[in-house]
Amino acid sequence: MNTLQRLRAATGLNLSRETVERAMRSRMGANGIEDRAQYEASVDETELAALVELVVVPESWLFRDPQAFAVAAEFTKQRLATGGRQLLRMLSIPCAGGEEPYTLAMALVDAGVPPTAFAIDAVDLSTACIARAQEGLYGRNAFRGKDLDFRDRHFTHEGDDLYRIDPALRRRVRFRQGNLLTSELAPPGTYDVIFCRNLLIYFDAPTTAAAIARLAALLANDGVLLAGYAEVPSFVRNGFMTLPYRQAFALRKHTSPQNGPYALLPLPVNEVGNERRCSPGPEAAPRERRVAPRRPTPVPPPMPAQAPAPALRPAPRPTPPPPAVAGGSPLAGTLEDAARLADLGQPREAQALCRTLTAREPDNAGAWFLLGLLTEDDAPDEAQAHLRRCIYLEPDHYEALCHLALLAGRQGDNAARETLRERAARVWRRRQASKSPS
């Protein structure tokens, strides 16, 4: 295996060539090696671990997406109130530098949950992140937003804008290095609450399904899982149901009881008109719209200057025969066929068909979206153009907004990421509101 393949195998992440190239160049410079072949031949387990540290994404901050922690705290209080459990077990994976599990501990204590009533396991692939988390020392970048009262309650100022977490809270979190896909983390049904946010976005479809299966096994039957906003559709396609608590992106297993401790939590939920509804019904997250896209008529004018439309490729003359599935008959050349090719592991053929579709049907938002997904790893700038074209044609395309936000974040454009993220969240709330009974 080459270095890219070894890193994908070691991390489970669907790493792009660009990401691995950047990491390799950094390590080659650190080791004083100029020849690429010489460096690749020298990559032993120690060097591979150093590369892993460079390709994982450890950035986080305290009280990131606070509504998720409010749901976890109220769920914990509800479960303890039933008298069935005296100690609730919780998991944060990946935990980065400890910001998420420490925030969970703070939210629980601030909600009146006794520290002896919960224990948090925190797992990350990066040994450097685990070491930083265990130290519990954070700088200015970990404290974002206007409300920083929690810092005065739970941290000690150590000078130079450094703050250390309260030792009593630190004892409620147990950190360890591990891999969701390969490590033995805990017996089935161990955890009442699982935070797994912004991990699946780096996986391909089979790995995503395997990761969700592992999480479902670890989660108690009536437990709650908090996901990243872009990951909710993947969970719903793999055995989970959404809970309608606003901006929390909370889920339960499809097989769990409807009247579990997540029911009727006293929290803001998705709104319908002027009413607030608190009963979590069987709504599902929107499915990925890969077929039968809406097609506005007439064809929209060119996109505005601030978001230029990608150049449309003229349809070839004569039109070539449609691609065929390996070992099968020729396809009809529809968006469904392109999606099928992608699912069967034929991305080049799927991409070629999408390009033909977008040239022939420039208002086909679904084709632009799928083309964006297919070019996301190897040509992120091109992928952004395709996804922007998709949301120009279909402004409420939730999945396209999510992927655009992820691409903006990977490029360091945090302002664009947050704008797109909030736009996707508004689409999500409107969809949930439209599904709620009147």
C-alpha cells in the first residue's frame, strides 16, 4: 500500500490526496528528506503515527453548538428522575482536545446534575489531542461567543490568557486514544448519551454505515445521540430517528421506545406557526435528493457576479452511448443511473454522466449536486462551483448547503462556513415544521 492507502486504513477517514500530500511535505521537511520515494520507503509505524496527527482535524471550542448540551443535560435529569439509573455513562468521540467532553460535564453540573451521577468517556484517534485534553489547559481560542460566565465558574486563570479546567470536573472525564471502527470501546448498550459530531463527514458511504452500526451498538436502547448537522441524513438512513429539538441535531435509535427519557423534554423545539411542539414524533431527516430533482421553469438566468455559475459544457455531438455498469447493460443516461454508478464504485463513469446531464439539462439541480460530491476530494474548487450552481437552482437544497459549509471550513473560510451552516439549519427547521401535525 502507498502512504495514502495506509493512512486511510489507519484512520478510516476518506482522506483526499491533497491532505495527505500536505502532511507528507511537512514530515519530509521535518526529517530533512527531499526525495519523495525515499520518504515513503522510510514510513514506519512511528512515522505513520506522526502523519496521522497531521491529517486529523482537532479544532473545536467550548460550548460549540450549545443546544446539543442542553438536550443532553435535560435528558440526563429526566433519566435520573425515573429512578432507574444512579450513574449515567456518556461517550464523546472524537473528543479532539477535550473541549466537547468538558463542556458536557459543565453543562450537566450547571443543570443541577450531581457530578457523581455521570461519567464521561472521551476517545480520539490523535494521541496529541488526548495529551492536551488530559492537561485541561485552554487558551483564548477555546472561549468563543459572548457568554463566558462558565469560564469564571469552572476554570482557574493561570496567566497569559490560559485557563485550566476545575479538577473535580476533570475527574469525571476519562480520556483514551482509540478508533471507533477498530477499538473495543465498551460493551453493547453501555452509553446513555453519545456525542459523535463531524466525524462521519470524512467517511465514504460503507465506512459511514459501519461507524453508525458501532455507535448504535454502544448506545443504550433508550439513549440519545448528538450528531453534526451535516450527518443527520446518514444516521436516518442507517437506523436512527430525529428528535425535534431545535439546533441540537439529536437522534434516537429506530428501535427505541417513543416514550423514552428524551420525550417531552422542557426545551425549545422546532416551531409551527406560533406554537412550540415538544413531542418527538417519528419524523425523519431529509433523504439525500439524488433522484427526481425539482426543475424550475423557465431556466434561471446566469448566477450573479459574486457567485459565478460554472461554465456549462456543450453537449458532445454526436452524443456518445451512455456508460454501462461493469458487467451489465448500458444505462439510460438519467440522474438515477449516475447515482447508481457512484454507489457501485464507478465515480469516473458517474462524473462523466453528470457532466452530460448538466450540459443537456442545465436546470437539473440534482445533477449539479451529485457532480459536486464526485469532485469534492480531488477538485474542491470545482466542487464548490457545482454545489453553488445547485443551490442557485434549488436554494433549499439541504445537503448541498451542508457540503458547501464543509468545504468552506476546510479552506479556512470560517465566516462562509457559519453562514452556510445557519442557512442549512433554517432549511432543516422549516422541513421539520412542515412535517409536524397541526
